[in-house]
Amino acid sequence: MSEILQGLLLAVDEQLRSSATPYVKATYDRLRGLGLADEQAREEIADCLGQELDEMLEQKRPFDEPLYRSLLDALPWQEEPMSGNDLDKL
């Protein structure tokens, strides 16, 4: 597993525990309820976080929490993630 993916998963784990991001836990619980394994649910959330971080850097703007939430709401992705990120290659 790459350092980038490890870092994103650590951030997701923090968000899952934080009272400031209950929507991340709600997304995780929803994905688990749909039958996704723990690792898969966390990786899908990490992909959303990675996409938002990529956009921040590219557009030189602050973190867009509403956009991040909309990405989470769109999970699970049926095919390729919206970001085009391939977490297996990170």
C-alpha cells in the first residue's frame, strides 16, 4: 500500500472518529449496510477525500466541504470512481 493511500486512510479514520464529520461516519455506515467490506468502504471514502484534495491543489482553493459531502453522497460508485483515481496503484 502506498504512502498516499495510507495517509488518506488515516485521515478517513480520524474523520470516522471525529464529532466534526458525522457525515463521514454516516456514509461509512451506509456503505457497510449495502454490503461493502470495511476496507472497501474506507477506500471509497478515501477516494472522495483524495479527489477533493487534488481539486484543492489544482484550483488553489480551500477545502470545499459541501463538495466533499456530495462526493460521499454519490457512493458507492458502480464502476470507475468519479475521480479516476485507481487506489490499487497508489
